[in-house]
Amino acid sequence: MAEFLTDIKEIRARARQEIDKGPITSAYGADLQRVVQVCNEALATELVCVLRYKRHYYTATGIYAEPVAAEFLEHAAEEQEHADRLARRIVQLGGEPDFNPDTLTARSHAEYDSSLDLVEMIKEDLVAERIAIASYTEIVQWLGDRDVTTRRIFEDLLAQEEEHADDLKGLLERLPEAQRR
């Protein structure tokens, strides 16, 4: 185990170095440019998910649409919160959040979906959540202890994406068998 630096004068001196870097100190162990890029890809993923959930919310029809649409709207709001957290972290890391709509879907891990069938909407949203779960799990492992703050953000997002996937799976299970085909 590494020894803790207890010389407060040394800690103070290091803190004064490169003060323009804000929270990024010499203790930061990750590839900063790559972390910003990965965060921007996750930002694009979250924004595409917001758009997909909003589309599904507004276009859901049928006898079972009301509770499903309510779930879509709730998920859209939570995905927007994820996007906001990622954008703030990108700025904190000295990067620029990429909201360019021309390249959004190309950078996103998840795909946009324009299904009009309620069951297909749920399935496509579940696939997108599973993609986010797999991606964010890999990101958490990749970051390790080299950028604990960003890792914690992805751990939080991952937990909520798992909840979303569970919600969607539950919706599918509650629909009558004839509706699921």
C-alpha cells in the first residue's frame, strides 16, 4: 500500500501548481482527453434516449398505452438528468459537451427508434437500456481508481439504467400474452 503524503506544505505547494486546471491535479490518473470523449459518447447516448422516450411517450396508443407512456415520460426525465450530469462533468474536466445534433446518433451507443407498436417501443427501449448497462459497466471498470468522480457518476447512471431495464421488463410481463406478440 502506498504511503499517504502527510507533509501539508507539500500538499499546499502541489495545489498551487497549474491552478488553472481546477479539479484536475497531478493525482488524476486517467487519460483526460479519452475520458472527455467517453463522457461525450455517453452524453450522446443519453440525449438519444431522451428523444426516443419522448417520441414513444407522445405516440403510444392503445388500451395499455397510458401506464406505459407514463413510464416513458419518467424515463425521459431521468435520462435528461443523466445528460445534464455528464455535461457538467465534461466541463469540470476542461472539455466541451457535444450537443451537435448533426452527429448525435453517430456518437450514441443506443439507437433512435420510431416504432408505433407499443410492445416494440418497450422492447426497443429495453434494448437501449441493456446497451447503456453494458457500456457503463465497461466504463466503470475502465476508469477504476484513475478518475473516481467520473466513475461514481457512471455507477449512479448504471444503477438507474438497471432500474429502467427492470421497469421495462416488468411492463412486458404485465401485458397480456396476445399483446406481446
